[in-house]
Amino acid sequence: MSIIESGNVAAALGVKLCRANVIAAYPITPQTPLTEKLSELVESGEMNAEYIPVESEHSALGVCIAASSTGARAFTATSANGLLYMHEQLHWAAGARLPIVMCVANRGVGAPWTVWNDQQDSLSQRDTGWIQLYAADHQEIINTVIKAYYVAEQTSIPVMVCYDGYILSHTHMPFEVPDQEKVDAFLPPFRPNYALDPSMPANLNTVTLPEPRNNIRGELAHGYMELRYLLHEGMIRAIEVVGEAEQRFNEIFSVSGTAYMDMYKCDDATYIAVAMGSLSLHLRVVADILRDEGIKLGIIGIKLYRPFPCGIVADALKDRDGIIVMEKAISYGYVGPLYSDICSCLYTQGLDGPSPGFPYVHNYILGLGGRTIRTIDLMDAIRPICTGKRIKDQPGWIGLKI
Amino acid sequence: MGSRECGQITSHSEPGPGDGGRTGSWRVLRPVIDLEACIPSRRKVAACFICWLYCPDGVITRTIPPSIDYEYCKGCGICAEECPTKAITMVEESKFALEEK
Ligand code: SF4
Ligand code: SF4
């Protein structure tokens, strides 16, 4: 069924199709309509789930952690400062290996207050051990939520589904709502590795010692460092699982999505602009216009940010004349976070060891706190790079009026 | 053989002896019960057992006389503090080092 609705409603319908059992969320702009929609679906009986109102985002994720520990399929959503208020629980959910799914309607972080879009919120949570997927339009939002549960439950790692606040969360677009039957075929009921059971009491996530120690059966149980290694190993394996989920999804729903990144006009491209979220679609317009001027520009929209599909990204970028990374986030005092990751993957993974031959990588920061991203500004920023110029002080800023 | 064999991916513990590791290795003071002063031992009836109740590691038996599992007794001294007849003395582990060798 095809409908015209907002990105937040697309996310809510995805959660409903996944038959989430427990939803706990605290409203924050621009995520609010998503949780409102879910509360309506639960209240009307269309969705058979427990909706637990909480007093904060920290509690929202705390409830999801508890619910997931009992074997329930749990969901929450947030934005910006709400996500940051969850920070400690983000580490906890990942360390406890709970397959929670959370939507983040991306928004700038205060101070100073802003409610408008950028991606500083979720990108600053990069190292919490969550899988991060970025959707570029409404269809991707609903599809990604469904795939997210599959990936989370296969890997025992929580997944963040990120989409641009307002630009996607509040705009209405047509999208296809997948059939419940097919979603059920794609996503089997959640069978947890371990679920709390009163007849077999256990203490979860107990204190670990620096060294492994024996459990009550005399088996050597992990120390802290082994558990950190297993989370990292699980994340690396998740790259494969994300690919497998995509293939499964494509087969069951007869679509042709890509798992790690969307490539637009990249086959003959000498320059590639890389972005995440809706900006990658906006950049396609720029590629079309610049191609009329004879500039062979291609666009890559990264969909899986953590774990970073390093080899795949490097393969797509290594033989170009130049790369332009466009970001709505910055690591203050250095460069954009995606730029660092791309430089590092080109330097270490895409080639046979470090090589001086990789393309020059440029970095632009733009659109912070909802600053308008004008197509003409994108063209003016990208055109000189494609004719051999370099940004003087990396990162360059687009749309800055200082 | 490493810890992968345990098959877990989190820190997960079940109630049972030794789940916190050999906590007896932490001990610097050893609780020793003077059976002449201990109520159940002296009267040969099940009584008192305050040490059993208070021991945070559950390593004191509720028997006549009570006994302490030094494999896991961490030497906190709570039993000695709570014993109403002062029957438990905390003795330096070094005093036992020679005799146990
Ligand atoms: S508390 Fe003291 S008197 Fe009571 S059983 Fe324990 S050792 Fe004996
Ligand atoms: S209370 Fe402390 S010192 Fe006494 S037996 Fe228990 S662990 Fe050992």
C-alpha cells in the first residue's frame, strides 16, 4: 500500500509492522510525532504493545534495557539533547548486547538551543557500540526500521536508525508500506540468547575483574577486556549481517536496495561527493547540473556508519581524482567525523597498505542547526575542487555568514 | 583454552559458590571462631547463628559448630563485629602462612 505521510509516521509504521512489544519514549522535537503516533496505535488497539510513559530519555532507554532483558522487542526514539541524556544507557545497552532499536530524528545540539537539523547528535554517539544506519528518504526510514530489528537480533547489538529532523521527519512524501505478512516472513519472532527467568535467577552485567575468572560451573568466564573484544568482533560481523539483511529484504519485498551506500552516477565519475542522509539526495541534483558543465561528479550516500564498511567505501573511492566529504557535524578542533573515517579507511584498508596514491580528500561543513543548504552554494563549493583547486583551510564551510 | 568456551557474550552470573572468583585470596585477616565462646557450640543447640546471617559472602555454615569456608571468606570482619559473645577473632593471615606451607 502506498501512502503520503511524514517521516516520523513512516518510522512509527515500521515499528508497528515489526510488532514491537514495549515502547518507552520521552517526546522531544523533532521526534515527538513519532512517539505520538505509536501511543495512538497502542491506545486504539492497532498495536499490541506496552507503551510506557517515562520522565526522561535516560529512563526511556532504561525501560527498553529492562524490557529487552526479559526477551521483549523494545523500541525508543529521541533527538539531540535527549539522545545525549541517554548517553550512559547507550553504552549500557550495547555492552549488555540487547537488540533494541531506536530512531534518532537528527537535530543540532545545544547550547545554544536549536531544534533544527544537523547530525551532531548521533555522530557524537559514534563510540557507544551501537550500529548506526542513516536513511535518506521516507521509504528508507520505514524499510530501515524493519531491517534494523533483523540486524539487531542477529548480532545482539542495538541499532540506531537516523534520519534528518524536519527535512525528513516533518515533510510528507509518498512511500510504500510493506505488507505485514512479508514483514513477518522477513523478521521472525525475537528469540533472545538469554532472557530473565524467575525460575533461574541470574545477575546480569555483573562486575568483571581485570582478568577472566571461573563461573560457578568452573568454566573460565570473560573478563572486561574479553567482553569489549566480543562487542567489537560482533560489530565487524554486523557488516556482513547488514548485507545479508538487505539481500533478504530485497528478495522478500522484490525491491533492489543497497546495504552500505547508495551510489549515483559513480561509474565514470572522477570526483565523488560523499554525505549521509537526505543531503546525499540533494547532491544528486548538483551532480546532474555539474555534469551538464562537463564535470564528472558522482554521489555516494553512506547508509551504514557504524560499523564502518571500510573496505567497501575505500574500494568505491580509491581510483578517483578527488573526494569531497560534506558533513552536518564537526569534531571541534579537527575536521568532520566522516572525513576522518574516510581518510583513515583510504589510507589503511582500500589499498595494499599505506600508499601515497590515494585521492585527495576534501571536507566541507554545512547545514548546522538547520542553516539552509542552497543548491547554488553546493555547486560553487564543489565546482572549483573538480577543476583541481583545494580548500585552503580544511574543513571548508558552506553558507557561513561571518 | 580461553574464555570464549563459556559461550556467553555478556557478564552474567548465577547464584552459587565461587561466582565472584576465589575471594578468599583477598583476605589479610582471617576470622577464627573460639568454640568455647560460641553459643551453639557451647550449648549444643541450634541458636544464635548471627555470623551466618550477616556474612555478606554466605560462607559461614548454620551448623554446630559453625564453620567458615576460607576459600571464599574475604576477611571483611563483619562476623567478628556482629558476634554477641565476641567469639570470632580476626587473625593476621601471615600467622598461618608458615603452618600452611
Ligand atoms: S555469632 Fe558468634 S556466637 Fe553466634 S554462632 Fe556465630 S560465632 Fe557463634
Ligand atoms: S563475615 Fe566476612 S570475615 Fe566473616 S566469614 Fe564472612 S566473609 Fe569472612
